[in-house]
Amino acid sequence: MQSNNWRVGILFSETGVTGAIERTQRAATMLAIEEINRAGGVRGRPIEPVSYDPRSTPGLYRDLATKLCDEDRVRIVFGCHMSSSRKAVLPVVESREALLFYPTLYEGFEYSRHCIYTGAAPNQNSLQLVDFLTTHYGKRVFLVGSNYVYPYESNRIISDLFLDAGGQVLDELYVPLHLRDEHLDKIITRVRQAQPDVIYSTIVGDGIIPFYTAFHEAGFDAEKIPIASQSTSEADVARMRLEVAKGHITAAPFFATLDTPRAREFADAFASRFGKDMPLTAPAEAAYFQVYLYAAALELSNSDRLTELLPALYEVEYHAPQGPVKIDRRTNHTHLWPRVAKVDEHGHYEIVLDPSMRVAPDPFMLEYRLEAAAPASTSSEQGDRTCRFPY
């Protein structure tokens, strides 16, 4: 029997190498769905989630996306974290006229009509991070990453940005997702040989904690040589000893410590629903607001078919916890609010750079242009529609 609900698929891992961060994304997705349904759903119809655990395995993301589209009859999928999982799912949604909402920072240089990218593109985090690092620490960088597509492409961009700033790339090293002691020893040896001003890490998932721990135990001082990593979030810092995490740096549009009424409201709702032990991360915030963008577009179009929903997505704006966000119709990426933060003595990300500027997405790094922040109240002047949902 055909459901009268707005049925959506959810593909976030609860287990596996990226389970810790993806659990925060799944939780935020469910929170948004619950809030919207409590407010009456969309046009009187609730959103119905159909959720599976891909266990951090790209092939399983592909298989479960196929199941969602073919058996569960969903047209919308919220999910994926690693770029390898996104690339596994894209052919499925593209061949079935479905739409993937992808809420994770990534390496850029991609467009699909069937994907809405709500995480940061390189011009919305890497530019700001490199500017901060070269200003405050130095221009000699050591690159290390996990052995898959995001680290290779992200490190290529970071290399170019350091070189553009007059810097130097001292070394570049890739290690397996499942780190062993021999891999950690190799990283530490190469760092000692290079003697960089800063380390840029694209190690992801469960390898993050042992890497940071080995770095600290090798005697390196994060105040002098920090690890800068956009793939390290509150979910990872929460699993580190305080002395291991303190002093390291990241860049993202949202942090749990962002002190605005909207951010505090979101943090309180998240903690109330999932407890204070569930970390609140930038990928979780993107997972949250993308559901609201979907719901606002759905209300406008009254259809979850790609041909009707996609044009509506370009017309709505949502006051997300990070600030007002909207989808760029040229790229399917999101206008976001970049910030840089450093782990403080309490194990929290302290925001150390907040330009208070909304940055238009430039996933192919063509313009590097900042867009002046505009209050949500001016959205109608820009041709955007505001959504009826709270916040």
C-alpha cells in the first residue's frame, strides 16, 4: 500500500570507521524530522524516515541506496559522509531521478543535478583556515591523510593555497583508514624530519584519535606546531584526552560553542533530545538544516519529484544555527558562514576567527569571492522565499 507520508531515506553509519561522526548526523536529521512533524508536517503530511546503517562501507551505501529507491520508493535520500560513499550513491540516485542531500564538507570539484551539497566547499573552509595558519603559525606545512579521494583532493587544494601564500609543502603522506602502530610511527618520523610550522591532516574516522595521541606522546607542542584538520570534529575531540586535543585547529561553518540565540536554541534542543554525551558537530548542523530546506521547498512545490522540488529549493532560505543559508542554483552547493576554531583548555572548540560573512559556494575555486552577509529579512529582495517553519 502506498504511504501518504513524505517518505525519505536516511543513510548514515552507526558503526564502522566513521560511525562516531555519522551518528551525530543521523541524530540531527531525526531531530529536524521530529520538529517538523510536531509542527504539522508538510502540507499536513508527516515526513516518514526509512533508515539503514551502511556500516562505513561504500559498497553498502550503494546497495542500500538502491533498496531505498527501488523497494522503499523514496525519492529523497539524506546521507553519506566520506566522499567514497557519496560517489557510490550518486549513480544510483542519478539513474532513478532521485535526490541526495549530502551534509559533509568535501573536496569540491563536483556537480550533480541529483545532489544538494550542504557541507562546506573548499572556498568555505580551506581558504579561511590557510589564511589563519599562515598568519599565526607559519608557511611550512606537512600534509597527511587517509588513503582515499577526499584527502588527495583536499591536500592538493591546501598545497596550492600554501604556495599562493608564499609557503612550502615539506612532505605528503597517506595511510590506511585503519591505522596501525607502524603507520603512526611512519607519520611521526616524517614529521620530525620535516620540522613543519603546521600539520594539515585529512585522516578521517577512527584513525584521528590514535594519530593525535601519537603526536602528543611524541613530545610535539600543539601551541607551536598544531594539527589543522577539517575532518576532526567535536565527536573526535570528545574521545581524546584533554592534553591530546588542546591547541589543535579546524575550520567549519558551525561549532557547538557558537554563541548566538539560534545556535544556543539548536544546541539545547539537540542535548535535550539525545543527551549531553552526544557531540554536536558541523556535519550534524548541516544534516539538520538540510531537512528544513527540503521541507520548505516541499511546501512550495507540493511534490518530491526532482523536476518540481529542485526549482523550489533554489527559492527558499532557512535561518540555520550557523546563520541564514540557501542553495546556489548554479552549483547545488550552499551559501555558508566559515569560521576557524581552536581546542581550548576545557576541550571545546573556541572560535578564533569569525568574519561574520556568508560565503557563496565556489566548488571549482574559480572566484574565491566573499559575499557580504545579508539578514534573513532581506531574502525577498534577493528573490528568495522564506519558509514557514520555526526559526
